[in-house]
Amino acid sequence: MSDSLPEAEVGAVAEGVPAGVPEDVMEAEPAYDPAAPAPLHVDRAPSGNADVDAQLGRLADTDHLATDGHVEVYEDVHRGLRDALTALDARPGPPVPPRPYDNRS
């Protein structure tokens, strides 16, 4: 095989296991880290407005971020929701009917 590595180590390196690491250590599951990001599994029902739904979908990004990264996402979503509401107010509606001339003097 190779002149520089014994055959047992070559097989271990080929399988992705670093040489010299006991096999039982490599099979152990990673320790639980309470500070690690964990999904909140919050259900998000569609609102029917594509802009709002896109912003609510963005909240799922917090499932994979540490807590200190949530603020940026929340601020971005808040800005997007505010913009969506502003856009609803800016849309032209039906014309307002003219008011009859009403002079009661």
C-alpha cells in the first residue's frame, strides 16, 4: 500500500477516521449543548398576502441562529411587515364619489 503509513492507519484515514483515534470515541454522539441553536417549531399559518407570508417565512431563519443573531432577523422582518402595511395604504382604491353640494345657509 504505502511506505509511509502502516496498513491499519491507511484504512482508517481512507474511512475518514483520523489515525490514532480510538474507534469508540468516533462513534460517540456529540454532547448536548444547551447554548446551541434549536428550532422552535412555531407553526406559521399563511396570511393570504404574499409579502406578509414571505416575511413570516423569514422567521424560520432564527431556528438555525444563536440567540444573539435573532435580533437582526426580527428587525428585518419587522421592517418588511411595516413596508407591506405601508404598501397596502398606498394602493389606489376606487374613486371616492363626489359629495353633493350641500350649502344650508
